[in-house]
Amino acid sequence: MENPEGLPLTRSLVRVALDTPLRRLFDYLPARESLHEARPGARVRVPFGRQRLVGVVHSLPAESDVPPEKLKPLLEVIDADPVIDASVMELIEFAAQYYHHPIGEVIASALPKLARSGAAARAAVERWFATEAGLAALADGGLKRARRQLELLEVLRDEPGVASGALTERAGDWRTPMRALVERGYVSSADVPIEHAAPARELIRTAGPPLSDEQATAVAALDGAAGRFAPFLLHGITGSGKTEVYLHAVEHALRRGKRALVLVPEIGLTPQLVGRLRDRFAVPVAVLHSGLTDSERLDAWRQCVSGAARIVLGTRSAVFAPVADLGIVIVDEEHDASFKQHESGFRYSARDLAILRAQRAEVPIVLGSATPSLETLQNVAGGRFGRLSLPRRAGQALPPRVAVLDLRAQPVRAGIATPAVEAMQRHLGAGGQVLVYINRRGYSPTLACTACGWIAPCRDCDARLTVHLAAQRLRCHHCGADAPLPEKCPQCGYAVRHVGQGTERVEETLAALFPSAPIARLDRDVVRRRGDLETVVSRVASGEARILVGTQMVTKGHDFPSVSLVVVLNADQGLFSTDFRAPERVAQTIVQVAGRAGRGTRPGEVLIQTEYPEHPLLTSLLSEGYDGFARAALAERAAAGWPPFAHVAALRASAQTLAAATAFLGQARGQLTALQRSPARVARGVKLLGPAPAAMTKRGGRYHAQLLLESPDRAALHRTLDAWLPGVESLKTPRELRWSLDVDPLELF
Ligand code: ADP
Ligand code: ZN
Ligand code: ZN
């Protein structure tokens, strides 16, 4: 488009993404006066109804659908330079489309909270100066009657540019006299950007061990892929030296002047990997995870924005971190469900987006795991991902011996079979440590009446309340309900008993069996505050604790070299789940827990207690290892048409009645079948399952149901979602009804 003079029109509008549930962008006029030009990826402050919001510039369009007289100007351009670069913006746009989520909310999840409210992208220090007038007043002997102001002004004269922090240390409450000085015009302040320390000359602080042949092959493959997109699975059992391969890949990226992005599934894993990165490299490492305070998060993000951080390590949302000049992406424990945000808001897989990010940045990506997801294994089988294997343990560690204990054929006391007790005795006697895994926290999962059959239920869920004996509470692990522990049956007044085991009870039993062996427990009840995890881990790592009892938490990354025996107390939970992914999760947990045995020089032993020793999952796992299990499981998925051989999206709804939730899903289904019958036949080949009540229908006082869409053709599924969702959004629903879409759901609950 050209104006009459033949000059191109300036692109004068600013299109902004705002953190609202509305699936659209908002147009504004440029700011009336502003220090900076609005550029894509920079934050701006805008009027929005009666609010003022911080948004991110998406683009600078020439025209708007909104009539010009209705457009309002930006209030302020916050950033001189974009805080979201073009490649991350592309990733965000892709994610918004793929997960069918409002782009403003996607962008919001890419920014730390304080950045979303407009905090400066560059760290600055407030510094104070005496003005000419102030200095003149001092020279004239002024301020005689305002001693605190006088003293403060003298400090500024002697030390121009003193920082606020330093004043607080020295002068206590200096703000009041300073305000008076400002009013007199005697002082001024300025925000001076913090200079980041110059990059260290040496990259490497401490060299690692010489690589094994397999490790060297893996590192060479990654090197050979530098500068282009190449996804690799790094498959290696726990302790096989995967982290060492990551460290080398990071080193090579750094040597090429690039940066590294490392994703881990959980906060629990970060301290360990951060420690190893910082021990190895002299360059700044920024750490981003949800356990940080808001200001720590802002700080880490600023290190990314400024480019000071050469290595960025974080959990889920770090996949959107502003890391320029990316050289490599690493996803550790790629199979871990924590990479998928599935609870609320923007439901995305950080692992899948990391692959996309690497693709856009044209760099290699390593997905590491001892128990790769079936999706990733299928990508390897299809030739889309390269495979790097570390089949042996690094150092001298031997693979553990694994055996199954048939619970039906053994005397069992408080959930522990006699041969397991004997094995513990043996290992403790030989100076080893023992790890006992049980997938349940609390004392016992059930409180039952000895007379009338009453069982403590959760009022708001289809679930039983868990006994927490030490705390004397009954708690629901699904909705958080929390009540005092009754001593008698509330129904008939007879005595109650605790049925089944949780970590707390196992700890009690083991303390009675092995009174001289100190026990550490690791579960979410023990680890509540920052530092709790480290405390438990160090008790075990130092050898002070001889027995460790814990939930899945024990499988996450910590290296306990002296653990020589692992006992899995209940492998059976999950063997008979309706969720098609349950077997995969059971196998992964067993292999991960077993991997804790014998990481040092002691040979390890693993005992798996089960009532179903002939279950095909267990037998294939035991006879052929994880690879054998995965082959069988993939064949089953292919036969049943489940992912990765099909693509799934779940429309979920919850309401105060099951009927309301199901009715909504029924209407949505009706719209979809209408689409399928329409001449364009958009949704052809997309199979619909449901609406059906969720496996745990009542949860948190609400009733949950879902409708599944399934197609072997990913593109067809997404065309369908695109055509269908606007209709779903316009459905008239009761106010209290909530619904959400989950693309590539990990759990079908
Ligand atoms: P993973 O990440 O697969 O669990 P790590 O990289 O943490 O494995 O290695 C396990 C242990 O073996 C660590 O203590 C590590 O320092 C050591 N290690 C790794 N590679 C080697 C090697 N090539 N030679 C000797 N020790 C190694
Ligand atoms: Zn009773
Ligand atoms: Zn509940």
C-alpha cells in the first residue's frame, strides 16, 4: 500500500500480546512520548479497559481491523531491546497454535512474574549524587539545623554515586533525610546498570575424567552435528556417564562461542546438575526454576537477557528462556512426566518444545534417559532421531542383580517379605546402605473400622483418606482435604485400624527391625521447604543414614554410591491401570529405582516384591531389560492404535454434577460430528471416544469427564481442532463449568 506521494506508509501500529484468556492480539498506536521505539519482543505498557497491562509487542502491522479512532496509544515502551528474540517468538507462536492456547498466556508463561509486571530487563543499582546546589550549600555551611541531612550530603560529596544498598548498611534509615534533600534540590539519583563481570578467560575450572569409548563416540556425534538441527537420544542406564557427555557437549558449544540450554524435569535435580556445571565451568550459569523467589527468578532471567549467562539450566518454562546464540540443547530425563504441564493453564510439553526450539535454532539436541519414553524410542526406530548408547556403567560399577519376590509365597510382615528383611540384614552387615522404595507417602492409605466396615473416605473425591500418624491427621492426596485423625469409628464407636503401608509406616517397621541403623525418609511430607531435600540427601550420601525409605523422589538423580540393596515394596500399583501409559510408567520407575543399587564399587542387588510375578510386564522387564519391555509395549500400542502411533487430544470438563460436565462434552461432540458430516469433511478420520467420566470422577468436590479425539494423522487432528474449538468456545455453559483442552495428554484420567 502506498500513499499519494508514492512513499511507503510507515508501519505505525503496534500489535501486542496481553496476558488474557482472549485468543487474540490487540492493536495500539505508538506511545505519544517514549524513550524507546516499540520493537517486536519488547514489553510495553498499555491501557486495557480500566486497567493498565504489560504486554509484549508481537508485530508492527500496517493496518488494523479496529477503526483508527478507537485505537489508543501505548502508555510506555519498557524495553529498548527485545526481551523475546525472533526465534523464541516463533516458538511461542507455534506453541499457541499447537496447544490451542491464547498466545498472551503463552508469552506470560515465558516471562518471570516480576518481568510480567514491568521490572527492568537489566539489573540496575540506584546511585546517589550531590547536585551543584547541594555542594554549594555544604560549602556555605548550610543545613546546620538538619543534622541527618547534612551528614548524608557529606557522604555523597565524599563518595559520589554511592549505592542505596551501601547507604542502608551504613546509615540505617536514610530515606527520610534523603527525601528532604531531594526536595531541596541538593541531591539526585540515577539507576546505573550493573556491569557484569568480564567473561572468564578459562572455560574449564576442573577437567573431568577421560571419556570411555562409548562416551567419546557420543560426544563426537554431537560435535559432528554442530550448526544443524540433529536430535539424539542418549540412552544410558543410571551411572553410565550421561552427565559427563552433556558436560562435554556444553564445553564444545562454549568453545564455539555459543550458549547451552539444559532442561531438567524437577527442581530436585537442579542442585546436583548445577553443582556439576559450576565445578566444571568457569562461565556464569543461570538457573531458572519454580523454587526460586520472584526476585531470584528475575535475576536469573536478566542474566539470560543480557547474555551474561553462558549456560542456562532450568525446569519446564526455561524452554522459553531468552538464550541468544544457542549452540546445544540438552533435555535430561526426557521421559519424565514433569516436562508436561498438565494441571492448569497452558498445557505444554517442554521436551517437545525443546526439540522445536533446537530445530529453529539449527542446533543439535540430546534427550537423555535410562528409560526413554516410547515416543522417543519410536522416533529412533523411524530414523528421525539418532541413537547414542552408553551400555555400561562408568567407572568400575557393575550392573545390579535383579530378582522378584513372590509376596504370596513368603511370610510378609508389615508389607516386607522375610527374604527382603534377610537381604537387608546381609547388606547392612557388609557395610552397605539399603534403599526401600514405596510409591505412597503417609502412614497407611486406609483407615478402617474393625467392626462395621466403615472406611475413611474423602468427602470431595472418589478416594480414601491417608493416615498421617505422626501429624495425627487424615489427608486426601488428591484435593488436600485435612482432618484430625479419629480414635474411634465415627459411625459405630468401635476401634479403627490402619490398613496398608506408606513411607511413614515402613520407616517405623524398619526402625523396629534394625534399631541400630539410622533411617532417612524422603517424600513430599519430609521435603517441604527449600534445603530439606539437601538435608536428607546429605544424611544418606555421608553414610550417616544406613537405610533410605522413600517415594519416587529417591529415583531422581541423586547419586548414593554406597547403596547396595534396593527393595521395591509394591510394584503392583499401576500394573492393572486403565491408562495406556501406566505400564510404561511402572517399568520406568522400577528401572530407575533399581538403578540406585551398586553405583559405587559394591555389586548391587535389587528385590522387587509383587503378587503377580508372572505379569508379562515384569517378566519382559526382568528377562530382556527396558529395551525388551519397550519393544513389547510399542507393539501393543501399535496394535491398539495408541500414541505414538496415533495422536490424541483430550477435551476435559468439570462441573458440580457429572450430568453438567457430560452434557457440555456431549454438545461439543455434536459439533464435531456435524463437522465430520459437513461437505468439507474436515474432521474425517478423527475418532471420538466419550464423553466418559474420568477414572476418578469426583475430585475436589467437582465431577470430571473427558472426550478424547484420536487420529493416526497429526495434521488431520490439528485441522479438526482448529475448525472445532471456536464452536466449543461459543457454547453456552453454566458459569461454574470449567473446561480445557490437553493436546498430547500424558495421563488419561
Ligand atoms: P549418569 O548421568 O548417566 O547417571 P554420570 O555422568 O553422573 O552418569 O556418571 C556416573 C559417575 O561416573 C559419576 O560419578 C561420574 O563422575 C563418573 N564417570 C562418568 N564418566 C566417567 C569416565 N569416563 N571415567 C570415570 N568416571 C566417570
Ligand atoms: Zn464402625
Ligand atoms: Zn479429596
